[in-house]
Amino acid sequence: MKRWISVLTAAIVMTGLAFAKTDVPFSVSLKSIPATIEEFIAMRDEVALTPSGGAAMFVAAMINYADNPALGLQCFTAILVNDSTLLWDDPKGYGGKSPNKNTMYFIEQIKKAPYMPNSYIVGTTVDNGYALPSAPYKITISTNKYSATKIESGECKVFIANTGGNMPRPITLIKNNKGIWKVKEFSSLVVGLSKVPVKNDDDL
């Protein structure tokens, strides 16, 4: 009887471990924010092998866009799904593509709140204007019982936590034929935060 219980317990533990295994890591750390498109591509090809990694690279693209729009647009082009609903032909763009007019409407929301991208990095706070902490930069990811149901078919929605007082924001990704998870839908990430930095007289 005791032996049977031990075997059953072991089976339960092993089953639990099997279910605990996930292709959607709950956090991703970036060793840096890529300073060139070449660095971004190299990091993307290493990090974006999971939906969480693809989401983290999109945050890196947002941060770059807030600081350097030209570089940011290249990064967005490299992490967005290569689809006419998101990108269009542009001889001057990265790989002959760039975000189309509809996509740019959402991307340009970042200009209204350039602190917004940093709020997706763990350790930022409204009290210091969402200034980035020291690297590595950690992004916290979550899912729900519905969001990852299509992962086997190459599609997944994850939620990125932010430090601006809002609920985690959804982002949908698709895995391309090279195994890279690219962003299909991100509009919820670029809406305003509830906690906006307050400018002091010294900032004027």
C-alpha cells in the first residue's frame, strides 16, 4: 500500500512538472537596449524565440523610438509581422519596409508620452519619471487561460506588466518560419498611463 502511494505521488509530481513547463516565460531580461539596428537584429534572433522574448524586443523598440525615432522605426520594422496590414514598401526603410500609416498612428502615440516605454521595465517608477534602472532590464510577462491557446499553431497573446498603475497590457505575436516571434497587434501598449510624472520647477 505504501509503495503504491509512493508511486502515485511520484506520478503526480512528474505530471505537475510537465504542466509547469511552458513556452511562455514569465520574465525576460535584456542585457542592454540595442544601440544599432544590427545589435537589435542580433538580440532579436537570440531573445525572440518565445512569445515573451518577442514582446520584450518590442519594448526595446519602443524605448529606442522615444530616444531616436529613426532607429526606433527600424527596430519596429524588424519586430513586426511582415504583413501589409502593418508594413508597407519603403525603399528607405529597413529591408525595404517600414510601418504603414495605420501602424504609425499607434507608434506616434509614444511621442505624446516618451516616458511610456520605460514603464514596462521592472524597477521604473513615476517618482523619478520612469528613468531606467541599471541593466539588465527585466520585463514581466503573464498569460491567462485563453491567451496562449493557439501557441501550438504559432500565435500567442501575452500581457506585459507596467509600473504606471495600469493592468498588464496585451500584445499578440505570431511565430514566423524562422522561429522568431513577431508582433501582430500592440495598440494597448501605447495608450497613456494613469500615473504621469509631475514636472518640478527645475525641469522647466
